[in-house]
Amino acid sequence: MKRFRSALGAIAAAMLVAACGSDTQTSVENPSTSHGTLVENPPVRIASLNATDFQTQLASTGASGQQLLQLTGSPQCGVDFYYLKFYTLGGAGEVTMSSGALMVPTGAAGTCSGPRPIVLYAHGTQTNKTLNIADITNTSNTEGALIAAMFAAQGYIVVAPNYAGYDISTLGYHPFVNAAQQSGEMMDILAAARTALPKTFAASTTDSGKLFVTGYSEGGYVAMATQRALQTAGATITAAAPMSGPYALEAFGDAIFYGDVDIGSTIFAPLISTSYQHAYGNIYTATTDVYSTQYASGIDTLLPSATPIDTIYANGQLPELALFNSTTPVVTIPNNPTLSTVLTDALAVPGSALNPGIPNDPRTPLFASGFGSPGLITNDYRVSYVLDAAGNPDGAVPTPVAGVPLAATAPTQSLRKALNLNDMRTGPWAPAEPTLLCGGDQDPTVFFSVNTQTMQAFWSTSPAAAYVSVLDVNATPAAPWTTLQATFQASQAQLLAFYESTAGGGLSPEAAEEQVIAAYHTNVAPFCSLAARIFFSQF
Amino acid sequence: MKLKLTLRALPVVLTALTGASILHTTAARADDAVPANTVAAGIYQIFYHVKADDLSGPFVPPGVNIDLKDTRTAYFGYFRRLTSYLDLELAFGVPPETKTVGKGPATLGSVPYAGATIATSKWAAPSALLEYKFFSESTALRPYVGVGVNYTSFYDRDVTAAGQAGTGGPTRLSLTSSVGPVGTVGLKYRPGTRWSVFASYSISRVDTNLKTDTAGEIRTTHVAFRPQALVVGAGYSF
């Protein structure tokens, strides 16, 4: 019996010894929630692709991938895709975790390792709350693939946030076109990425100190706001290339409320009203102050959403196109019947007898499609906005003033005040480093003339003029962008021919052109991105 | 009825088996010259027949699975003679280091996966078995069968550099302990009262819930290792 106990004791002792030992640990979690703090270091690498495999993967995505490769060129470097989690602040200063991408070039070539420049990139508007631009394994992450192929695979370290309100962020809304928040978040992810970079698998790839800032659409606006914020903070920026962004927000808002309804406006409207309501608290008392009763309930938490936007449309939670009511509101300004008539006519459906619009402008039917019954925004709200626009006019809309088109000096309507505050013309600021503004003049989503050309005019005086250049990919090809412009325009012509062909549906020339215009904003993106890369390569 | 044992139940099982040995030993010792205690040593050759769910979690492509390389280690055992037909065996070995290898896609992105050793861990896997020996005690060569319970815990769990390349960074690996049934068949040759040699083949159920944590990204799977062990050893009775 005693021996038996001893034997059991020996086994137990052996097991106790066996139970000791060290296990591998994961990344170190930083307990700080200060904005700019990287949560996990090193961050997780989602994927690692060498140049050959990346090219194969892009080519396998069909015609779009092959066309992208034609533009970007073959990858020169492999790319490691890291998923960053970091702390930032919401639109009302709330602490929130956010996430994004760190794409690190890899490979033996000299342009793929060692000191490399950083491209700080801001993406375009997404309705999909689960968006993770770092997740290259997700085939719907087209913008992530674009910037990886355009920049990272050519030797640039790419840093790009998903934005607060998306992915893991617990913020219940997205601070859409909020200059302070979004530029702050860009600087926060830049700080987080610089913390992470030495801990990555490709630690031999280091920050060269050159910083390029760019982004597309909403991200074009964010890029410009970030450029301003970095300048204000005294940080070094090598060059910037905001692309197709709504920079002149007040002018853009005025154009839309006057009736030039842009494609995507029924998505932008709830994003912007919710963003500014959280930031400033004065956009509405109840959502019915702005929105038709059919859509008002729950619209303040509708976007971004994990529910596909087509389902949201099908559920009747949001109209696909009808931003405004097709029944023209009658504007009555006491003691001013002339202006009342002018405004009433201006608010009529574009292309109608009261508001014929620009003859033969292919965008007129698109603008008109932004009207329906009941429309997302009430006529009363639209009139309240337009009365302010008429009383405190923007320098660029409806008719650009001679000289520098300033934003309104004294807007009173709450949404318009918020747009004015976030307008890139507001504040004593101008680019102090090389800046390329790229876009396409037929853009029906973010109007080129109202935004890009307004900023160009705004900075047309010295010293800003020396730093700012503009590229219209749809302009007559001219140096130094001759090839790029010609290629873009050829691609548009091919697309038009496709829609007119049997394979494309055999559309009439007018219908085919509408299809081309409808996809225009998206189609400009890779061309402007290429222009940005060519522009950056000079420095 | 499916035998379901938990870790908490293990001491009860061991106590029951131990208690049984005491009772039976008292009855058998009087008319039996074979010593009651035997210690044994030998070699374990372990064959894994892994069946695992595909790994699930963020950024894991379909079809990512794991396998284990067969391993060999030293065997140590203790036998308690309960009656002339029944033995209690406590089997354990020097905990072997197992190598987990990738199974599924050849690469994850451009990172080699299938066949790469992605993790190692050591197993502390003692078993307690009640064995029935055929023929009389005077027979030198006696086949036997046994059933019992195995407890397995995993330690020194390391994700290799190749594994970290696949998971995406430094990774903590967790494996839940397992309690499961074990069965054995064997043949023991005892030319005298002190020394014996034996060979056995055992099958046990060892299941675990595997979890990896890479910078907060959790990936999981359920693994049935289904190990089969060939033991060749020698014993000394006292």
C-alpha cells in the first residue's frame, strides 16, 4: 500500500514537472486609450503576397483586375497587409477605437525595402459598416486592392484608416466630412503605423520621412483636411494629391439644394446630417425636421450599415435616387416677389419647363432623377436651406463671382453653417507644398467645377498658386498628362461602345451615355490614383 | 451509452480503480507468488489520425486545417496486480513534443502552409487502465485487453516562425485539456516471477478545442487527435 502511494506520488510529480514551461505569447496590448495609440503591437498581418502572387491574384479577378494592372504596371514589390487598431476621437470628442491598413512593400529590390516613403490614404464613402480596407482577402475590397497595386506594390508604405464608425469602431455613427475629426483620425493612424512599422515582419522596410497625402471622393476631402491639419501641426508633408473630393462643401451643398442632385445624394444626406448632429447638436430637433416621415424614423442610425444598401432601398428605408420632392415648393419671400419667383423656378425639377438647365448637358436627366415623391428631404427643409443660400450666397454657386470664390460670410441655417465650417475655404490656410487636385469634369457624384475648380480659383493667387496644380482627366490631352488623359478618354469611349453593343445591352446612345456618366466617379479613381503616384514620384 | 468523463471526474475514477486494487489484492495475495507491483519502461510510438474542423476566424481562407506528425517517446508504467486475471496499469511517458503541420492550401497568400511545421507542444497524457489477462498465471505468454481513461494536457505550446508567418504575428496557442476513454490489447511474456516483456496497442480519444490569439484576432477549431500507440517495453516486478 505504501509503495503504491509512492508510485502515484512519482507520477504526480512527473506531471507537475511536465506542466511547467513557457508558451509563446501574442502581441503586447497597450492599455492607453489616448488618440494615436496603437492597440496591439505588432499588429496582425492579414496576408503576405509576393509580387508574382499579387499580380496573379489581381489578374484572376477578371477584366477589372487586368485593367487595373494595365494602369498600375506589374507589381515591383510584394506587399504585407497589416490590420491596425488604434484609438481616435469621434466627432464630438468621444474616445473610440478605429482600424485601418498598413501595407508594407517587401522584396529584394531596392525600391521595396529600406527607407521608403509613406502614402497616407483616405478612402471614398462606403455604406458597408464592415468595411476593412486592410483585408485584401475580401474580393469586394476593391479600393484596398487599388491602393495596394498602385502604391504599395510600387514601393510606397501605405497607411489608410477604415474611419470611425466602421469595422471594429464602437462609435455609433461616422463623422462624415467632419474636417477636424477625419484629419485627426488620419494623423492618429499615421502615428499608430509609425509605431507598428519597426515591429512588422518586414522591419527592414523603414519610414524614409517622406509623407504623401492622398485620397479619393470623401477621402479626397479628408486628404485635403489632413494636409491642412498636418501643416497646422508643423508636420512635414512632401506632397499631396486630393482627388475628386467635396472640398468646397458649402458651394456643393448649395448646388445640390438648388437642384443639381448628385448621384449618391440619398446616401450622403443621412451620413452628413448624422455626423453634424453629433458634432454640433443643432441640425435638427427631430429627424422629421429634415426628412420625410416615410424615411425619418431610424435614419440617424441607418448608415453605415452591415445591411447591403440594395436591401435598405428594397426595405423602403431610403430612396435610391429621390433626394427631393418632385412637387416644386413655392418660395414666398415677403416683399420680394421677384426673388420668390426666381427661387421657385430654381427649385423645379431640372429639365422641366420652369428649370430647363443647361441645354444638352447629359447630367440633366441624372439631376432630374434626384426628384420623386415624397423625396427624402422635405420641401420645407429644402426651402429653409435655399433661403439662406440666397440671402448669404456662396462665392461659387449658383454663379461664380469674379476673382476668388469665397464661402459665405454669415450663413444662418444650421446645416449650411456646418458645411461652411467644414468647407476647405474656411480658415486661413493654403497648401504650402506641391499639391495636385485631380478629377474629371463630368463627375456627377462630386462635381468637379463646384469643388476642384472652386479650390483652384480660391488658391489662384500667390503664394498658393505656385504649389497647386489641377488635372482634369477629361480635358483635351496635354503635357504632362497627355497619355493619362488620352487613356482615360479612350476607356470611356470603349465603355460607351460596350453599352451600345449587343453584349452591353444594345442601349441607345443617350442611354449608354447615362450609364457611362453614372459610373464616371468610380471610373476616374484609378486614373487619378495613377496621376497621384506619378506626381509623388517627382519628390 | 457514451462514456463521458470530465477532468473533475478523473480523481474519482482513479480512486475507484485504486480502491478496487486494494480490495482485490488482499484477496489474491494469499495464494499467489507473483509480486503485486511492476514497474515498466519501454518505447511509445504514437500514430495520430487527426480529424479537425477547418480553422475559423477572421482572415482565414476556406480549407485551412491542421495535422500532427507521428511521434515517439519513452514509456513508463506501473502495474498493480489486483487478481491473477486483473491488473491496473498507470501508463505515462516522457511527454512527447508533437509537431503540428499545416494541412489544406499550399500557401496562405505567399506564405507556405501545407506541410509546414506551424506549432509544437508537449503532451502530458497519463492513462489508467484496468486490464484483463487471459490464461492462468502459470502461463508465460498471456494476451490481455484493457479499458481505462486518459487525461491529456498540453504545455510548452509554441507557434513556430512558420506558424506565425501564417497566423500573421506572435501567437498565443491554447488547447483545452482532454479526458477520454482508452482501450488496449497486448501480449505479455513472463519467463519468471520478476521480469516480463510486453507489447500493446492502444487507442484513445483525445479531443481539444484549439484557439489562437494573434494581436486579438481569435481563430478556433475542434480537433480529435485519435492517437494510437504501440508500446514495447519490459517490466520488473517486486
